[in-house]
Amino acid sequence: MSYDIITIPAILIIAYILTYSLYTRNIVTKNFHNKAWNLILLISFIFTALIGTIQAGIIDFEINFSMIAALNYWHTEFGISFFVLIFFHLSMNWDSLKKLITNS
């Protein structure tokens, strides 16, 4: 089973560039752009955490589950998207992050 470590980030980067260009051309607001990507980040986090929790429960309780490989695949795929989305989130909130780090 191979993972999409190129395809998922490429799709996300293209989508981000598209929405960012819509924002720079004043077709969508910055608020809409940020909220849309924060929502995508939240969905990715929820699915990654949920699948990981299910996997941990299956392993911890030693449940014989035939779809563990499929769960592992989707956990990794959502994890890859989550990793890429973190960089978008940090770039959108760089000023706040910089203030948080320098004022501490």
C-alpha cells in the first residue's frame, strides 16, 4: 500500500494558491479565505485524531479487525494533509505567532 505524499500536498497547494489569488483580486475576503482553510485544517485534524483513537482502541483491546490496514492508510493520508495544512495556517497567522514568540 503506497501513500499519496506528492498528490495530496500538490492538490492542497494548488487549492491554496487559487483561493489566495481570489483573495488578492478582491473576489473573496481575507476573512473568508482564512475561515475556509481553518475549516479544512479542523476537518483534517478531526479525522486524523478520530482514526488514530479508533486504531489505538483496537490495538489496546486486542480486537481482531480486518480493516486495520485501511484505517492505517486513511490515518496516514489525513496526517499528510494535516501536516501540509499546518504550514498554511502558520503563514496566515504569522504576525500573531511572531508577537506571541517575541513578547514572551
